[in-house]
Amino acid sequence: MNFLRGVIAGQAAGPQPSGAETIQKLCDRVASSTLLEDRRDAVRALKSLSKKYRMEVGTQAMDHLINILQTDRSDSEILGYALDTLYNIICNDEEEEQDAVTPLPVSGKHKNVSAPDENAQKQADDLGAQFTDTFIQEPEHVTLLLSLLEEFDFHVRWPGVKLLTALLKNQCTQVQGVILVSPMGVSRLMDLLADSREVIRNDGLLLLQQLTKSNAAIQKIVAFESAFERLLDIITEEGSSDGGIVVEDCLLLLLNLLKNNSSNQNFFKEGSYIQRMKPWFEVGDDNSGWSAQKVTNLHLMLQLVRVMVSPVNSPGATASCQKSMYQCGLLQQLCTILMATGVPADILTETINTVSEVIRGSQVNQDYFASVNAPSNPPRPAIVVLLMSMVNERQPFVLRCAVLYCFQCFLYKNQKGQGEIVATLLPSTIDANSISAGQLLCGGLFSADSLSNWCAAVALAHALQDNLTQKEQLLRVQLATSLGKPPVSLLQQCTNILSQGDKIVRRGSKVQTRVGLLMLLCTWISNCPIAVTHFLHNQENVPFLTAQISENLGEDERLVQGLCALLLGICIYYNDNSLENYTKDKLKQLIEKRIGKENFVEKLCFITKHELYSRAAQKPQPVFPSPEQMLFDHEFTKLVKELEGVITKAVHKSSEEEKKEEEVKKTIEQHDNIVTQYKELIREQDAQIKELKEQVDSMSSQNEQMQSTVTQQLSTIQQHKDQYNILKLKLGKENQSPSNGQGDGSQVNGLQTEELTQLREEVEELRKQQTLLQTQLGDKDALINSLKSEAAQAAQTAEGSAGGSETTELLKELEALRSQVQSKSSEINQLKTERQELVRRAEAGSSDTVPSSDSSIDTAKMAELESRLAAQTTETERLKGETKGLSESRADLEQQLASATSTVAILQTEKAKLQTDVQESKKEQDDLLMLLADQDQKIHSLKQRLKGLGETVEDEDDLDARDQTDEEEEEDEEED
């Protein structure tokens, strides 16, 4: 202990030991001391020396410190010292506080300050990476560190967070792999965001920033651990854009989670987190309150919006996010910042870029942006205000690039917007009292500033992109060059500027102007034969292009030569041969004579080999280090890639090949026309077939209705015929009766006829009831048979359950019911016989006079028949009720049978379990018996050995006899 106090206090007698010797002694003390206090003091001393003697402590003490972390988990103080020491030797940050226990400010952010000597800093970085490799050679060390983060003690948790952050900074990929495979590794780190101590929470943010770098798997896990919800809550608690550096850390972590991760982006959108971003951009119009931290925060917030709608994302995901941003009002809030006053230049620039990508390719968002007006007097469209900044050479370069990008995104896949921009250039829509977008573009196109020329040319080219109608409309634009001279077309003015031969045009600063004009002309006349004809109509254009291409100029001019070759190639490829002097063949002959085909193709291919061409082809946003490097547009690179190959083929083809191709094209067109005609004919025939099918269906339905109507009519006619015949018979009988007696007999016969008709109806009704009863009886028989079989099975399974007696009773009732139904059936047959007899007598009575005595007998029989019929009806109703009761009793019996079956199944299961238990018990008993036999055998062998050694060994019989003797003696004593 005195030695440790001397090391810590710097007091020592005699010669001072070197740093390495002191560290070696401390390491020995840590390894050999049995008292916790001694080990704690030694680790504290190592911590105090770890910055000055970083190499020695790292090489000698690392294993001992890791052992402390594994063995002394119960003491938080020694754990904190060990973690701080490891952090000091692994971390490359030189501006660390000396006292590792004292908490840092709330931020928890450490700023790296470069050392005066770069070599020393490099050596320190290499040393930190070396110690990190040593620490993570065993993945269990990282797992151990993750487990220590579960400790709530501040002196353990905070140094653990810092140490893990340093490990990730030095060897990010390896540590990420260990954490990824560690159970609940990422979840433990996410718990740091919920820590009530801000210093741990803030350093946890820095840890998660390092953890989520370039690892999509960890990014997904962190996102699904409610990271978005927690981070947005922290941002709101800290004051959003007005917050401090904690808000910046949260935004950086959000960018790590969302950038180039489509899964997390979709999760962010589906979770309605886009709507929570709107309050971030609610800033005032005053000039105050724009601190450096607020500018940083707002800049990161705008970048976060751009990540969600970046052009590199999938089109479907981008469109969905754009729709959500418009619906929640985020786009409107960004446009408010765009038109506000006092906004810093970098925030304004980033806001313009953000609005650009939010409206790119979205028709609804583009229409809204077109309706936005600047708060000026009179109000002007936001597009016009932005274009004024683009063509103003006093504005910052990055701001002008942002405005150009915004204009390009506004016109991307927006034919309506393209038409509106071109319409401002046409003579019929020009308003002399207001400034339009077309006027600004023309002013920038012909101004003295080469950057304005290039930006205006590219913007106008985007108004014509993939829009044949607007290319033709732009040919109508006329420009007044000077007083007293006739106006010239916009196309002519562009070619005049290109072809003028003064020295000003040949300056290097004007290369940008000519490149911009050439890109505009190439975009304009491509895929537009009318524009090609207008261009070739000027007799000076073709000679100028051939002269430019054939000259041997400097490096800067070679790009202009390549663009001239592209423009001339477009004139060949899209030429409709309407001008005799400049047909395809003549232009190719001119190239072959003046330039040479190989030279022409070489100049054309120089465009794609240019360094700035490759840079512009990477992404749509125009980002350039300086104005001089602003030469190519992204959409123009696509056009060059599309046309380079076809123009090369067109130049090398002979006239015969072209004629053959034209003939093939005509044949194909004719074939296509024939196919189109046949397709139209087939469509018409399909439509006609469909109509005919509908007519057939309707007529079929009408035919069925008419057939049913005819059937009804026939039945009605038959009924009328029967009634007519009955009336005819009645009238004939009345005419044939001569006297009163005969009249009485006729009356009796008439009564008999009516009664017979009624009797027929009743007998028919009775027949129907009999049929119904027979059907029900058949159903009951089937049910009885099935019930018999089920009851037999249930009786066998349940082994004498109570259901058998009820089934027997039910069968007896059903047998009785069957006998009753049979008796009733016999009665019904008897009634049928009597009915036939009555009918026969009635027919006989129609020809002969029936005596009055027979009439009375028939009347009595009819009364008896009616009474029997009523009794039969009552009996039938009673049978129906009994049948219903039997059905209910059958349902109850089925339910009882089901319960008995389930009970039997349960009993069988329990029986099987008991049998299994009995077998297991028997098996265990057999095992015990075998063990006992073995034990007895061993005891017997041991006794034999003891006897062989001369020892006295008592057998079990002797022991039992002795025990019995002792018991008898005790009983005798008790009796005494």
C-alpha cells in the first residue's frame, strides 16, 4: 500500500524507477493481490499513468484489466477505473479530460483537434488501432463490454459507452460484426437512449452513430427497436431546430439509418414520421435567431427530407414520400422558407435543393409549386423570382446552381409546365408590363455572362426535353435584335452567336457559352425533322459546322468540335430529305470530303471521354467545384449516350444500304399498318360478337318468360274448358227433366256432383298427406337404422352406459308409430275404394234416375266419410307431433352418445397413461433390484476379503439374532 501511495502521490525515496518498471510492478500487484482494495489502488494508479505511458500500459496491463472486468464485477469502482484505463490507451482523441470520473457537460460530444505534429498523430492513431485489434481478437471481450453496459452505475456505464465508441471508431467493421451476432447486443445499446442521465444518453447517440455506419443489417435492427420514435421525441424535447448539439447528433443518426436503406425509408414513411418533420421548418421571417447551431440543425433536417425523396431511390418509394409531404403540408412549409426574408444563404440554397427533389416528377407537387407567389408588390411567381437569381451574376455560384436544379426538377416529366414556359416566349402571350420566365431565359441566353448563357441554355433545353410539340412551338419565337432590322427567330439567333467569327467568341471564357448553345440546339432538333429543316435552311450553318470540326484546335476547343459533330450527325439522322441541297447523302458526302468519316467519329467520341461528362452523368443535381467546370448537363449526357451509336452507323452507311433500310422501313410500316387495320377489324368484330351475345342472352330470357306465360295460359284454358263442360252437362240435365220429381232428382244429382268434386279434392289432399307421411316414415327408418348402429357402438364402447335403455324405448315407440301409420294407410286405401265406388255410382246416376232411398244412403255415407276424414286429419297431426318429439329425443340421444364417446376416449387415454406409468415403475423396480443384487454381491465379496484378512465380520443372521436378544433383555428389564 505504501508503494501504491508513493506512485500516486509522486513521493519516493532514493532513485526513481522508470515508467515501465512502475507499470510492471502495478501489473504484478493487480495480478497477485488478494485484497480488493490493493487491486483497486493498483488499477487507479494504472489509470493515472495510462495517458503519459500509453504504450507501456497498453502492452503490459491490457490482459490484467480485462481480467479485472471478468472477476471483479461486484465492485463498480474498480470496474470504472479499468474501463477508463482501457479507454485512455485505445482512444486516439488527445483532448480528453484528465478525471475520467467527473461527468462531461450535457453534450457528451468530443471534438478532435489535430496535433501540431502530424506524424505523432498518425503514430497515435496506429497505436489505437493496434490496441483495438488486440482487444477484439477475442469476441468475448466485446460481449463482456456489452454486458457491463447493463450496469446502471454511472461509473461503469459511462466509461463502457466511451470505450465501445472508441473501438468502433478504430475498427468499425470488426466490432459491428461481433455486436451483430451477440444476443440482444443492439437492444442493450438502444437502452442507452432511455437513460435519464443526459451525458450517457448523449454519448449513446455518438455510439449509435458509429455503430450504424455502412451496415444495413444493424440499421434495420436499430430502426425496428423504435429508434425513430425515440430520436424524434429527443429532438422535440431539445427544441427542434433551436436545440443544441444533441439535436445535431440525433439528426446525424437519423441520416445514418435512412440513407441508402429502402427498408428503413419505407418504415419511416409507413410509421407517419414524415408528418412529424413539418414543425421543424416553422421559422419566422425575422433576421434574428439564426445561430450557427440552428443553421447546422436546419441544414441536417433539410438533408433528411432529401434522403426520403432522393432521385437514387426507387420511383415508387419516392412518389409515395412526395405525396405524403404534400398532404401533410411539409412542401408548403418549405416554400414558405423559400420565399421568406432574412434566411441565410446556405439554408436558402439547401431549401431550394430540397424543394427541387420534393417536386421532381410529381405532377401534383409541380402544379402547387407553379402556383406559389413571392410576397412582393405586385406578387410574382416563385419560378420567376428564382430565375432572376439564376441569371444574376452577382448571386453566389451554389445558389445559381440550386435554382437551375429546381427549374430542371419542375420541368421533369411535366409537359404542362414545359408548355407554360414556352408559351411565355410566344408573341401572342408576351406581356410588356411584367417579367416572364421566357424573357428571363432569353435575357440570360444572350447576356455577357457566360455562366448565365449556359444556365439559360440548359433551362430552355429542359423545357423541350421529350416534347415534340414544344420544339415545334419554339420555332415560332421571334427576337428583335436592334432598331430598324427585321426580327429573327430564336433558332437563327442561337446559330448566329455560334457562327460569328470575331475573337471574343474564341476566348476560353466563351467556351462555356458555346457548349451551352450547342447542347440547346442538339436537344431542340433531335427527334424533330421540322426543326432540322429550319436549321439546315440557313445556308451558313452547315459550312460553319464542317469548318469547326475539320480544324485542329486546342484542348478546350475539342469539346466544341465534338458537340458540332453531334449536331451535324443529328441533322443527318433526323433528316427528312425535304431540302435538296442538304439531303442525307449530300451531307455524308460533305463529311467524307471535308472532314473524313474516321475523323468525324473520333471528334464525336471525344464527348463521352471528357472527365466532366462522366461527372455530370452520375446524378441529376448540377454540382460543380467552380463555374469553369460547369459544362455538361445530366439529361444531355443521356441524349449523347442514345445518339452516339446511331449517328456513327448513319455516317458509315452507304446510300444503297440506306435505300434498303428505307425500303425495309416502308415495308415494316406497311405491315404495321395492315396489322393495325386487322387489329381494329378484330376489335370491331369482338365488339359486335359481344353485342350479339348480349342480345342472345336477353332473347333467351324473354323466351323463357314467354314459355312460362304460355304454360300458364294453357292451364287457364284447360280450367275454363272443364268448367264449360260441367256447365254444359248441368244445362243439358235441366232441359231433359220433365216434371217436378225429375227436378228433385236433378237437384239431388247436382248436389251429388258438387259433393263429389269436393270429395275429389279432399281425397287428393289426403293422398298428398299420405305421401308426405310415407316420406317422413322412410326418413325416420333411416334415422332409426343409423341410431341403432350408433347405439350398438356406444353400448359396446361405454360398457353398459345408460344410453341403451333409452334407445330401446325409442325403438318401441317408433315401432308403434309405424304400426299406426300402416293402419292409417289401410284406412286411406279403403277410402280410395269407397271413393271409386261413389264415382262409379255418380256416373251411373247421370244416365238413370237415382231413387231417393239411394240418395239418402249416399248422403249418410258422405257424412260418415267426412267424419272419418276429420279423424284421419287429427290423427295425422298427432303423428306429426310425435315425430317432432322423437326427433328431439334423437338429438338428445346423439348428444348423450357424443358425451359418452368423449368420456370413453378420456378414460382410454388415462388408461394408456396408467399402463405407461406401471411399465415405467416395473422397469424402475427391476433396475433397483439389479442394483440391490449388485450391492449385496459387493458386500459379500468385501466380507469375504475382510475374513481373509483375519477380521471378524458378523453376518446378517448374527446381527438379527443379537438384535432380537437385546430386545428380549429390554422387555425383561421393563417387566422388572
